[in-house]
Amino acid sequence: MPTTFKETMTSKERLAAALSGQPYDRIPVNLLISDHAARVIGVSVGEYNNSPRLMAAGQIAAWRLYGTDNVNTGPGLTGIPEAIGSTVAFPDSTPYIAANVLEDGALFDTLEVPDPERDGRLPLFLEAATIVIKEIGDQVPLGMTCAGPFTTAAGIRGTERFLRDLRRNPEFAHRLLRLATDSIVRFARAAYGVGARIGLADPTASGTMIGTGQFREFALPYLTEVCATLKEFAGSAPSLHICGNTSRVWPEMADTGASVLSLDDAVDLQAAKEQVGDRVTLLGNVRPTASMYLGTPDLVQRDALDCLSKAWDTPKGYILGLGCGLPIDTPPANIHALVATAREFGRYPLEPARFEAA
């Protein structure tokens, strides 16, 4: 998709403009590159995830290769549960929690809020962030995505056990959510200390996992607390992503005070814009699997243009991105196609007629 468009803003300037309602040269493109960065620099996922040098190198190389408007050095969904004592496995694909530290609920009182400077791989993520910010932090914002409180609690306890706790022992579930929330906030303070921003991903709080009432009781209060606390000490609230069909809780997601709602491709961007777009910036929701991983550059362009046509005029702003994280083996040509679509069709001021005509 050739284009002669010349960017006039850095990624950092572009995203700041979009979030504040100011003109920008082109619409921002935010991707959670994550472990795909290991492919970019030719190392295994395990090597990448256990070396601050490789993690930083991968994120920097991916940003320079693709030209997206963010970089991210974790700790992802596993980092905080691991620092509390859960065990993480590192296949040459997405890392996952192989053993939960709190399989026996009686051990709860032995658990502590982890020290970001000492426990698990949290120091590694902070060191990687420091390297990235030193090298390219003047040009691109660095995010550190954490599991939200509900997903962190599930990573500590085990998802099935935690979901049973909601019904059988709600008091215990709230104690566990308190530990998760305090752990996220402590890590976030350290992340902001090195110059990073925080993003929250709470996939276990999806509507495919829990009902609306459970979301309001067990997820909403703790997400709201994290957003308010981070905004108070850092000046900006985190972004929030929840997987699956979240349409029943869009108002509650906006109530958290998150700065951006990242929406799964299972939902309709236009409907989200109409319901909460006057309250919060929206991000999404190109299909990660069907378009980015399994599709072609032409399909990626069509999918991205469909997203632009639905959400470009969101009152609080719109950022082009995926409906979830980037599949690790996504063809590079498809990532280039997504950014090229933003450069060709997302120039400011946007012309919606071009989205339909392409």
C-alpha cells in the first residue's frame, strides 16, 4: 500500500494530541506487540521474557520496523501473580501460569504485596522500560500492561477456583482482590517512577466469564480504585481492556475513570461510540486472528477502514488498534498494512467518505 504521506509528529506527540482532542498528522495506531517482538529480533519467547536487554531490544526494533505509536515492556497478565508466587511457563509462544500459588486458600496469610524492585520478574520489566525510555522515550510513549485486579486474583488463585469463590466464599474473594489491587498499585508507582504509563487488561472479568452483577461487585470497585489512585499520583488514568462481549458493562467500564477503553472485536465500535464515546476515548478493534494473523494485507486494510468508518468521530477521541493482543506469529506484512492504512486514510482532518470508497 504505497503512500507518499510524510509524518510531522512523533508518536508521543500524536497520541497526546489525539487524547486531548487536538489536531494530529494521522490517527494513532496502538498495538500490544508483546511477544511478537521476540520474532522481530530472532530469539525465543523464553529468552525474550527473561532478559531486560532482549525485551528492550525487541520493543525498540519492532517500533522502528513497523512505526506504531506505542511500545510495551509488560509485565502482562502473568507478571504480578508470578511475583506473588505463581509459576509461569515459557513455551515458544505466549507465556502462561502453570501453577497457582494459592491453590490452597489456607495459605492466603502467607502472601504479601510484591516488591517491584525485588520479586519475580518485576525488576526485569522495569529495567527493560528504563532502557527503552532512555533510547526512544522522547519519541514514543512506553506502556506497561498489567493484569487488572480480577485477572490478577485469578492468576494467584486459579481461574476456576476463584470463580467458585465468588459464589461460595465472596468474603475471601474480596480479600484476594484487595491483595491484587494493592500489588498493581505498588507496581504502577514504580513504573511511573521510570517514566512509563500503565495499561490494565482484565480478560477474566469478561462477560463470557461473569455476569453483570458479579462485574459490578467484584471487578468494578477495584478497577475504579486503581484508575483513581493512578490518576491522583501520576496525573493520568490507565487504559482498560476487557476481552469478549463487554457491551452490557460499557457504562461501568467508563465509570472506572479509565483514560481509554480498548474493545474486543466481538463488539461493535459504533454502538460503543454511541453509548460511551462522549465519556472516554475508544481503541480498537481490528480482528487479531481473522485479519491480522490469518488474513492478508488487503483484508487488514478493509477491517481497519471499517473501524475508522464507525469510530473516527468519537467525541472523546479514537485510536486505531486491535480487538486484543497481537498474535505472536502475525505476518509482518499485515502489521505494515495496518500502519499504512492509518497513514493513507487517517490523515487529519479525516475524510470519512474515503473509508467507504476504498
